[in-house]
Amino acid sequence: MIIVGQGIARFGENSATRDLAANARVFDEILDLRARQMRGAADVLSRDFGFRAAVATNDRATISSALDSLRNRSRSSAAFVVGYDGSLIGSTGNLLPDGEKLWAPLDDGTERGVIRVGNDMALAAASPIEVPDLVGWLVVTQPLDKVEMDRLVKLAAINLSAKVIRTADLSPSLKSAPLGKVFEHSDGDRFLVRISTLPALEDGLAPLLVLRHSLTGSLAEYNGLKWLLALLAIAGLALVIALSWRVARTITAPLRKLDEATRLVGEGRQVEVLVETNDEIGRLAGSFNTMIKAIDEREKRIIHVGLHDGLTSLPNRKLFVEQLAQSLARQKEDDRLMVIYVDLDDFKVVNDTLGHPAGDALLRNVANHLQCQLKDATIARLGGDEFAILIDGVGSDESLASIARDVQSCFMRTISIDGQQADCSASLGIAVAPGDGADSNTLMKHADLALYRAKREGKSGHHFFEPSLDEQARIRRQMELDLRQAIREGEFELYFQPLYSLTEERLKGFEALIRWQHPQHGQISPLEFIPLAEETGLILPIGEWVIREACHQASMWNDKLSVAVNVSPKQFTSPDLTGKILQAIAASGISPNRLELEITESIFIANVEKTMAILHRLRDLGVKIALDDFGTGYSSLSYLRSFPFDKVKIDRSFVTDLANGGNGHAIIRAITTLADALGMETLAEGVEEFDQLDILRREGCRNVQGFLLSKPLSALMVRQWMNGDAEKNFRASAA
């Protein structure tokens, strides 16, 4: 009996050891899964264009709003941005760590690990923020305090306790304990302990995961079996001897099988013990099989969550890359493979107008429709409103353009969401193997470049990758780096073009025009770098400098002369535009009515009410507002009725048309008549000939600018021009 009791105890110890090892592995996978899920949620936001622009421009309001949304959506305790210098640019949530201690691991490429938040540990995942330069990292955390660890412990198949501590806080009795192995420890009761290291995202932290399982409580479950054996022993030694062989078969052998099965499970192998009896051993074997099945199901769920999108159940980027690599490996010599990147058009409009639940419903609808229409294709959701489609086995005689049009047609439809109608369309970028690349990374990069070109060319279109796109991307990347250097080094200069009043026959002011003198390439046209500055958000610091410098130069002119500055749509939506203008006016000392802001009607597209409110605030400051390029938009008249502009600028195309025998006379007459009726001044751009000047004067245009008066002048040349006879000579010639 003693021997059998010891055998049961040994089995219980071995079983408990295997259980703790198996559950420790599941525990590690759960923590790893959570970190990857947090990383996935962070990736979505860190790649969002608006968020990157906000980080690049230190737009703290937008950053905080985005972080709040991310924290609520991912059920995180905190979300913050670590700047490239280790500072916290924006943050939200609970207590935050020291950003400087996170900088070195983040800079080394560590994506996830444990950090210390206050007195507690937290699991953190980081995603780089690239615009496209690396400007920082978006970090999302979840607590690993006692409450959270107790909740995670409930997922284990056995009763255990868990905590995450620093190596320095480990009790002296456990300092020399082996890492990653189960060992016995006693502090009154017997415990099984497993200590394992965890990845750290903070310098000097050295976190450990400590799991404890009560061996005393585990062995207590076998007391009933011991009492049964004791009763059998009391019943008679003879009966025990007679039945010893049967006992060996019914107890010892099954225990050996259970012991062996437990060892195999500890090695990560899948086993099932045959249940031959209905006694305690049989029930123990049945419980063992149930536990193994539960662990296996949990592992399958964990793997599925790690490889699929939670909203649409489509494969995520990781699984798509694996499937793409497999397709490339088995690709036949004459077959082609298409990788299609998809970006839904105006998805943000759906979210803003119908709400995020409607946006989620739209994404699910698109995913289901693609699976129905493209049954032989592999479809994945990469995040946000981006999808990827893999079509392999495309024969050499099949038309790639026809396949692209078929895929495009899958998106061209109207979708009903909770009774609301939403138009769906998408832009596609396509890379084809083997011509556009022989590995998954190259193909996905080229498909992304093709998508960028398709989006620039307009909505609802597709574009195949071309080698020139790689070169264009390189040039664009270099120009962006040069633009950043130009902002730091002050390589920009303002030129000024005179604005002349035909009614007062005098100089009224100047329009400020930016010029970039590149140290290697010389002067670069604004037509080349302004669109890139708009796209990357660099237009905000550039535009701020232009306003400040224009006001400064105007302070050195006659008090009757004004300065006109163009304001871009992105700059106009900046929340601190009014404050920046006030600072520029105050620093220069000029009167607010000497500053004129020129805007185009494109600023009204996003939010007319908000735009009107900003315009009225600027007018309240005394700043004048001019509507630029009037007549080229489709709704200029409605904007003139909605806001009392000080000036309307007639687009140069109408002035040029005067010499071509077109209908420019009638259009200019209509504009000047309308402006006079609304109490607004008019100014014609691009005046280069005296004949044009005479017609504009007869048609009632009040002001002109163009090469006829002067080409754009540097700040020094402006002062020389005003001190000379240029204005007098022009007045005499124009009379």
C-alpha cells in the first residue's frame, strides 16, 4: 500500500508538473497573442495618413483624440506616442512610463514587451510612425497587475497564481532557481513554481513571469484513492495478493500511460489516453483527455485570432504574406500571379456621415461580396479600408487588364446600410509576378506603389506597376527629405509681385510668392514641391513661415501697401491658424487690414459650416479675405452669396482668353458686375499686354497683377523698385 501510495503521489506530482508546464506554455501564448493584437491595433492608427500628419506637425488635439479612440477600441489601459528623442508627444490613459527608458529598445526594433507603469507592470506593443521618415512610435499598453493576472489565470486548466515582477524583486529563496523549468518550492505548503523571462520594452527592467501551483492541493485529490486501497488492505492480505496482478493491470499500467501521456503533452505533442474503465483511474484519464482537448481548442482559437482580421474574419497581413509566399513557391513557369492592393474611395466620408458602425458594416459587406465574386482568389484585409487580393495561376494567354476590370467591377455598386445608401468604389494597385518581382515583399511593395499612383490619378481606377514608379518614389522620398532640411536650414525665400489699382492709379500692395533655392539643384518651382508639402503635412510649417515672413517684409513698406498670402486647404484646417496669424501680425507690428489671405473654394469641400466660422473669425481680426481662381470651380457663386469676400481674383485663363478671341470679355464683365453688386473688389491675374489692360479697365476690373507691371521681385528688389520710377513709368504707359 505504501508503494502504491507513493506511486500515486509520484503520478500526482508528475501530472501537476506537466499540467503547470503545459499551462505555462498556453499562458505565454496568450500574452504573445495580446501583444500581437495590440500591435495590430496600433499598426492601423500609425499608418493612418491623418494621424501621421498630426504627429509630424505636433497636432496634440488630433493625437489625443486618435489615442482615445484607439484605447477604447483596443480595450487598452493607455496609449501614447514616444517621440524620436524619447519624449512623450501625446498620451492618454493611466500613469505613463518614462519615455527615455523606452527609447533604446524601440530604436533597436523591439516591437513588444513589458514596461513599468507606476508601481505595476504592463504589456506594451509599439508600432513605428513613419511620414515616411521615422518620427516616433505609437505604444499601446494593457496592465499586468494583480487584477489582470487573476483574470488571465481563470483561462488556465489548473488552479494557479501568476504575477509579473522584476528580477530585482524576486525573493532571495528563488534567486538561484532555474528559468523556464518547473521546480518544487516550500513555504509551509508544497508548491510547484515556474519562472520564465519576458521580453522587455524598457531599459533595465528584466521582467519575469512567476507561476505557482499548489502541489499540496493537487495531491489532496488523490486521498480518496488512498482510502480505497487502505480498505482493500484491511479486507485481507490474501485478497490483496490474489488480486495484485489485476490491480497491476487496472492501476499501475493506466498510471504509466497517464504519466507517459503527460510527458508527451509537455513536449507539445497531441495524445489521447484510451479510457477502459469507469473507476477513478478511468475518470482521471477521461479528465485528462478533456483537458487536452480544451488546450488544443484554445490553441486553435489563438492561432486563428493571430492570423485573421477580427472584423471581417478575412486573413490578415501576416497570413496573406505566408499564402503569397506559398503561391510563389509552387508557381509554374508559364503562369503569372497578380497581387492587387485595394483602397476604398471616400471611406472616411461614410464613417463621418453615417458613423463608425456603418463603416464596419460596409467593410463586412465588401469582404463578403469579394468572397462570393472571387471564389478562387485569396482575399485579406490589411487594416482600415485596405484589402489585398491574390490571384494565382493566371495563364499567359489571359488578359491582365480584363481581370483587373472584373475585380474593379466588384466594388462599383451601391450598398444599403441600416436603410442608408452608400456608394462603394475603390482604387486598385496591381503587381504581377514574375515580371514585377519574385518574392512577396517586392510584389507587395510594388502593388502599394501602383495603388499610390492609382489614387493620385483619381477615384475608381486601377494602375499596374511600372519600373518608373520605383524611381518616382525614390525621387519623391528624396524631395521630402530635402524639404525637411529646407525648413530646418531656412532655404526658402519670398518673392513679391506688385498689385496695381486701375481705379486709384497707384500701387496697392504685393502678393507673396514662395521660392526654394535648393543648394544642389538650384531654384525649384512651387508646382513641384507644394503638392508634396500638402500631402506630407509639411505645408503647415512652411505656410506658417510664409505668413510670418510676409508680415515682417510688409512692416518695412509704406503703410498704405498690403501683402497677400495664399493659404492652402490643409493649412486652413489647422486649429491654430488664427493664433498663428495673430502672432505674425503682432510680431511685425502691421495693421491687420494690411494682410490679405487668398483662399480657393476647395477649402469649402470638407465642412462648409466650419470653414465659414473660421473665415468670420479672421474677418473679425481685421484681416481681408480674397477668393482666388474665381470662375474655375463649379460652385463659386454659392460661396460668394454665403460669405462677403473683400476681393475676387479673376483666373488668368480668362485674361489669356482676351487675346485669343474667346468669350473672355463677357465672362470678365459678368464677374466685375457681380462683384460690384456684392461690394467686392476684383483683381485680374496674369496681365502681360497693354491690350489686355485696356479691356480689363473698360470691363470694370479694379486691380491687376502680372508681368506687364513686374515679374516677382525679391524683398531687396521690392524696396529698390518702390524707390525707383518703375511705378511712375507704368502709370504713364497705362494711361
